[in-house]
Amino acid sequence: MPIEIGTEYTRQYNEFDGDTFTWKMHTHCDQIAQKLINFKECDDGGASSDNFYWSVVYKYEEITGLVSSGKSLSEMLDVVRKELKL
């Protein structure tokens, strides 16, 4: 999701297999990722945006007992943030 101007975010500079890139994430999304993702299970020790998205989907469905179809990531994040008290 876009990071609006003035919003607090986390920024990382990364090097992997000779490539470099910058990863930016909302602070609250970083906190959610730390709670939901087992980084040791990720292929390269890091989580992708897909890992994050599906972790949020699974947690949302676990919390609500509802299917996530038709829900935006933002809507699901609100529910997950409240559940995790972030």
C-alpha cells in the first residue's frame, strides 16, 4: 500500500545475490509482520509482500471466522491490528 507523505515508516537497505534494493514498510505493518511471520521459514530469511499479504489474510480469517474475499488489505489490517493490540 502507498505510504502517504508524513507517515512514519521503516526503511531497510538490502543486498541479496548481488542485487541491492530498498524495502519500505508502514511501521504498523512491520509490527504485524514481526508477530505473524516466521522469518526462519522464509526462503532467504526475509518476507516478501506476498508473505505479508497471506499472513494477514489467514489471521483475519482466523479472527473473524469469515472468508476474506472482497475485503481490502486495509480492512483486514484494521481487524488484525486490533486483535494484536498494535
